[in-house]
Amino acid sequence: MNNMPPIASPVRTQAILNQYHLSAKKSLGQNFLTDLNVLNNIVEAAQLGPDDNVIEIGPGIGGLTELLAQHAKSVLAFEIDSQLIPVLEDTLAPPYGNVTVLNQDILKANLPDTVIEYFGKGEKVKVVANLPYYITTPIVLDLIQNPVKFDQIVVMMQKEVAERLTATPRHKAYGSLSVIVQQLTTPEIAFTVPSSAFIPAPKVDSAIVSLVPAKPEEREQPYDQKKFIGFVRGCFMHRRKSLWNNLQGVFGKKPKVKDQITTALTDLDIDPSGRPEELAVKQFVLLTNKFHELGLLN
């Protein structure tokens, strides 16, 4: 095994695909990464050390998993495609005894219990993964809100989505996803990845995003996270409309409601004629809490 080329090398990847008669499943957003420089850069972005435990999502045939196993204490990989389980058992056979592969959907997994079961309590846990494009956003939102307190999340995604996660106010990519993610983490694009790095090549370029969870004391906190998310999404429902009009869409147009909206915006010195994309993350949190105080968000 040690004398074999890396799993992610183009020659070995193709050999594995041929051996197991595999092809990428569009329904699962499968693309096999075959650029070793990119894989090494992903591991570097995650700053893995011998005390780090890693959760990987969608290991595929094990290209990234192999590198993670070489740098981390242990790796727990979630693979939804049952056809790939025997492949991974083969490609990740000894000397990679620190890898466990579960045939599970990450969005249905009980991560708090699973992390304790496989890593133990109080251990450092990071997420490193090449996410399927079609389900990137739900996975990211689930991870950043999960009871498991990850030390870092490093994930590959469509470049356009990465730009939305990291966008700042007044930027065309800035929206509800930007606000929600940035309230809970500090996101940063580590580097971009050309489509040519994959087999088969996707139609768009990708990006590696590092998300470092923010400590509660570092950010203004909403009184309720779910209410905050719903409120933010409501504010961006109609991007071309003013904040005032969007807020009426959220709360209604009764005279009393309009007075409460006016009170909240005045107290926080927010221009009602401005657009939602002009507000900073902190302002959305303050608005959420103010509307709760006024009885509009309960």
C-alpha cells in the first residue's frame, strides 16, 4: 500500500473507477478531486495537527481521506453512497487504521452522540470536506448551528456560494446567507479551485472556505437563533424593495405595526428607505432583538 501512488492521483483514481465500474453520480453531486496540490492545500488550510479529530463528508473513493488520515489523530467519514463503502474499505485499508467510514447522511446523523462515541468528550474536532454542490448550503447551516462546537470547518463548495458566505454589505453577493453565516462564524476564502481539478470536471469553479466559529462574547447575540434566521430571510425576500417595504412584508401593514417598525428603526438609527443589503450583521441582530422587545417577534 505504501508504495502505491496516492488515491487522488489521476492514474490511481481512474484505476479505482475502472476496477469497481464506478462513475460519478449526478444525483449525489459526485466529482472526484484529482489534483494533489489542491488536496494538500485543503489540509494546510485546516491546520491539522496530531491532536485533531476530523469529520469528513462525502469521502468518495478516499482521496482527501487518505491525506487527512496522515495528518490528523483520527477521521470519521460520512458517505451516503452505499456503493462506495466497499471501495473505501479497500483504498483505506491499513496503514489507515485511524479512519472510520459510516454509511450515513450527514444531515440525518446525530453528531453530538456520534462525536462522543468515536472521539470522546472534550476532544478537538474539525470538519474538512469536499461538499456536493446541490446540498452545500443545508450542510453548512447545519454544521454552524450544531451543538458540536467545531474548532474549524474547512469545506470546498461552488465559488459563487463561497462568495455569498464571505460577502460584505453593499456587495451584490451579500444576502441572508452572508448574514446568518457571519453571525456565527468568521468565513474566509482560502483559495479557489479550477474545474479542471476534478473527474468529471464540473461546469463551475470551486473555492475552499474556512469557517472559524465565533465565540458568543465576540458577537451581538439574537434572543433566539431560529427567529433571527427567519427574520433575516424575510428582510431579503425582495432585494429590490426598501427595508421598510420588506419589514411590512414580514410583519404586516396595520397602523400599530407600522408604528412599531418606525420605533425600532428610529431607535437603532436605521434608514427605512435603505435596502437590506446595506445593513451590517450586527444591525440585523439588534433589529431582531428590538422587534422581540416590541412584541413583533415572539
